[in-house]
Amino acid sequence: MSTGTTTVETASRNDKVTYNQLVEDFKKLGVRSGYMYNVKASLKSIGYVEGGAKTVINALLEAVSPDGTIVTDSFVNVWPLPLSAKHAAIISDRNSPSYAGAIANAMLKHPDAFCSSHPIQRFVAIGANAEKLMSRHTPESYAYNALKEMAESGYGRNLKIGTDEKVVGVGTTHVAIGMMKFHQDRPPCGVNYRNGNGEIELFKRNWAGGCGVGFNKFIPIYRERGAILREGTIGQAPSKITDMAHTLAIELEILKENPAFFMCDDPACADCRLTWEFSTGNKLSVNCHRALRKLRRLLGSLYYGRQ
């Protein structure tokens, strides 16, 4: 393990994971008061948690109490423009369910939660700095500005719970892409929401995204340069804490030299091969690789179906 990184060993458990066990695991990993944690987590990876996502949230709050804050994305779906009658009737608001998973939706329901007012890239936070941080993430903000503020504060930490394959990236890569002002050509999408006057208004997606698989290419560099502060397990999930300011600085440095660094190596990935201003693929190649992949899967299913 490189200098600056501490690995924390936690005993493997095959039974249910309790609140007390989670609090202990979070504290052993290095979660503590005074910091703001951008939480990216796979609940399933933790194991069978007694009480589910609510228990994970409450254990985290215990670990960061009294001066810490936990934050997670609670993004909502967007729809092709122009909106169909069905999609136009969907109004994004504080209570809209998120596709981001069980922990995000449980945080939205927490009585002490504060939610940003961004219509699509909504964040939710609980803790000492939650209200202040969320109040500044509005429809006029850059989609990932909440994470940028956390990184620039010096007190921001990425808390990733789950393998790199299950929980891709750490969050700040999206901030770096925005700061670099990279352009991505994507179909226009949006959602209706209520503006500050209570009127229904269309919000159009206006930022670049990125292929999450490619974001994991930064992980070895974080480790090599000491941006990964602690590694261990939460329940049964491999977990790590990274310094948000440090991961962001690494990403900006690399992307200035090689804007395409975050792209994945899959020749069938249209996102990476076709949509960016610096993409070098073409539709024929992507479609051919996709067709070959489907053919291999079909032949494989036929072969194993005969066994």
C-alpha cells in the first residue's frame, strides 16, 4: 500500500449487519465529525442490513456527529424533448423519487434532510452544513456544483461503499469535466419543475455526462498519489475514503493533458466513441461491435441451452 493510505481490516460477516456494527465499521474506516462526506454506496454490497437503508444512514450520522455532514446524489429521470403528454405531467420536486438507489431515497425521507432545488441533478444532505450547502444548489447552478463546493472547502471527502465495478468513480470527475467545459453531443432531454414563483417550467439538461466505467481509470492514480486516505470494509462491502480536493486536482491535471483519459476501452460504447468533441470513433464501427456482441451472446445461449 502506498504512503498516505491506510488499510483497515474488518472481520468478514455472513450474518445480518446491525446498526452497531455499521457505526463501528464507519469509525474504523475513518469517518468522523467535522467533514462533509459525498456518499456513493451499494446497499446490496454491504450485506443484509437490519433495518435497511435507514440503518446505514443513521449509523453514518452517528459516526459524523455532531459537526459532520453526509451528502448523496438523488438525481431524477429526464425525458426526450419535446416532452410527451405523459412526461410533461411529471413535475420534478422535493418529493420526486430518485433512480439513484435505496440510500438516496431513504435520505430524501429523513426528517432532518435538506434537498437542493436543482430540477435534475438534485442532491440531499443531512448534518451541520446540510442546509447551507443545499440552499446554494439551484436551477441556475452547474449540475455538480455541490460537490465542487465540498472539494474547495478542504473538508470534502468521497465515501465509496462497494467495489469500483459496483460503484463507479468518486464524484469529482463530473466536477472536473464541468470545469474543463467539455462539450458532449447528446439528444435534448429535460423535465418540468416548479420555479421560484410556483409556475411550471421546462428545465433542459445542459451539462456533459461521462461513461462511469472509464472514470475508474483514475482509481490507481488516486492510490499512487495518496488521494485515497483509508480503505477497509463497511459490512461486507470494500470501501474507501478519498480527499475530494485531491481527487479533483488529479483529474484536472490529467484531463488538461489528455481530455479523453476518462473514456472507457469498449469499442461498442457510443458514449465514449461518438458523443464528445474529442471522440475518434464512428457509427459504423460502434454498430458493428454491438452486432458482434449480440451474436456472441446468442451463440453462447444456444450452446449452453443444449448442455
